Amino acid sequence: MANERESFRDRYRAANQNSRDQVDGFLKSNGGSWFVWVSIGLIVAGVVWSLVAG
């Protein structure tokens, strides 16, 4: 059981790291353009709004 949990955590961490690397590469290739920051702001605003409204 512990082994299963460990492998799941490792897989989760690997997937997380992969998406973080993709975001990092995206930001670097776009030079942190305003579009990226606007979309991040909209996502954050949506999360905050859903928390407040929900």
C-alpha cells in the first residue's frame, strides 16, 4: 500500500514538474508578454470570484 502511494506521489510530482517546465518555457519564449499576464490574471480572478460567489 505504501509503495502504491509513493509511486502515485512520484507520478504526481513528475506531472506537476512537467507542466511547470512547460509554463516556464512558454513564459521564456514569449518574453513574459502582456497576453500571458492578462490570461494569468483572468484565471486568478476567476478562481477568486468562484470562491467568493460560491
